[in-house]
Amino acid sequence: MRRAVTIKDVAAEAGVSLQTVSRVINDGPNVRAEVKARVNAAIAKLGYTPSLAARRMGGSRSYLLLALNDRDRTIEGWTSGEGTDWVDQMLMGGMLECARRGYRMIFELVDTHSSHVEREVAGALAALNPDGVILTPPHSDNPLITDLLERRGLPFARIGSQTPGAGFAIAMDDAEAARVAARRLIDLGHRRIGFITGSDEYALSAARLDGYADALKAHGLFDPALVTPGDFSFQSGEAGMTALLALAQPPTAVVASNDQMALAALRVANGRGLSIPQDLSIISFDDTPIVRFSHPPLTAIRQPVAAMTAQAANLLMRAKAGETDLPTGRLVPFSLIERASTGPAPA
């Protein structure tokens, strides 16, 4: 069996030190053109593929990005079997962008409710020494985490956050997305439009509520009785839809702040004998695969999770490479995907 080629083999073939080979691999400074050519020739001759350890030898970069996701919600989604598409999309976007630039992305779960959240994050940083950190909601707006990263001077990106502050803020325009959803229902003739909110722990929940309210107020249709609290869980969606249907004048359309609550609203409506969309229209947020196979398939705001994470990773790697004048934030376009759960208001 052929032995794998190592950086030591390349150094011996080129007649240089291990550090010099690493500097060439990493396109580092202070390497003469003749030496660089000799090392590259040795790499080509031996068929050497640089390892992460070899790349780290040449400078201050670890070539790792760390992505932090909320432990409780992630584990709950995994164990319940209700889908992990948000996590899948986040990993896909980040990992593919990292691979394109010779990086790796490590995924860690941190309990945002823990009194020791700073210690948890500090432990992960010490163990991995990442070049940057990607925060997902609700970590994106947790000052205990963002202040820690800022004090350490470590580049970080906040997915799903438009809150002013340090780090790269990468999000879709949640308020505008909710406005688009509400306007679409208004255009279909609906005048009683309910809204099931997301968890108060997420800044984007308030933004979505604001967008919905703005759209209805612009047409003189806003009624606070049509807003019911949710926390992104299926159970809260059931409770919210039940409360809306119990109103003296129930809604003819509902916007739910995520897919799980929208599916719960659909179940409650079906259980009451309502026909979708003839009696009730439903629009969801996120557009995970499951809503495409519900009966009927749900109209949804498609959240560009993979694109947001890819842009976050790109900015962090560029910042670590020393690039300046990078944007402090980016809004990634969303889309409204219309399916069979929306239709004209009932007569």
C-alpha cells in the first residue's frame, strides 16, 4: 500500500524547511520566487494535498470557522423527527463556501439560556481557535456572546439579525417579507388576516410582526385581536389557530411565523371542517421541504438560509485574510412561493 505524501516529503524534495513549504501553500510573505517555484514543483511531482495542519504552520490562521446553533431547539428538532432543514441549509451554505476557499466549518451547539453561556463559548474558542464565528438566532442577538467575541477581537457574523452592533449582520428583510405576505392576502380580498408570532427570544419575530402590522394598517385593517402569540413550536401553532378561530369574527387568512406553526394551523383548520383555501388561506415562513408535501401544499416565504450562511462565511474568511472596506451587513433576497393554500377571500 502506497504511503501518503506528507509536508515533510515536499520539504525534503524541495530542499527547504517545513515552515517555508507552509508559507508557499498559504501564499504567505517573504518567500523568494525561485523558492516558491521549487516548492510548487515538488508538490506537483509528489501529488501532495495540503492538510489543515500544514496550512496552519504558515501563519496566524487556523482555517476553521465555528458556527454556533441553539442547543435546545436543534436537539428538539432532531429527536422529534420534525425536520432539520434549517440546520441542513445552514451547514450546506457555510461548508460549501468554506471548502471553496480551503477552509473547514465546525458546528457546535450552545445553550442560549445557560447562565454559563460565556464559558461554553469560551471553551469552544479555546479548543478550536477559529478564524471567525457564525452566530445563528437567537445567539445572533445575545449580548453575552457578541460582547465576548468583540472583546477578543474575533470576527463574527450574525445570521438573521439586523440589530445595530459589532460583527457582520446577514439577514433577509423579515419585516418586508411579512409585508409581502400580508399584501398578497389583501390583494386576494382578505380583510380579516390573523398572525401567529414567533418566539420573543428572536429579534426577527418582532420584525415580522411589525411588517404584518404595517401592511394591514396601511389599508385600515389592523386588529390587535388577530395577533396571537407563538414560539415556533407546533403546539403553539395549534393554540394560536384555536384562539383565532374562537373569535367572534375569525380570520379568513392567517400568516404563521414558521412552517411548524403553519402546519399546526392547517391541522386545526382541517379538524374544524374548514376547506383550505376556500374557507381559510394560510401563508408560512421558511419554506422547509415538509410544507411542499402538506395537503394542500403551503404558500410560504422562502428564507435564504444557505445564501445567508455562505455570505457570512465569505466575509469572515476575507476579514481574516486582511481585506478591508468590507460591508458591515447584507440583506439577502427572500421570495414568496405561492402554492395551493392561498386563494380569494370567501364571499
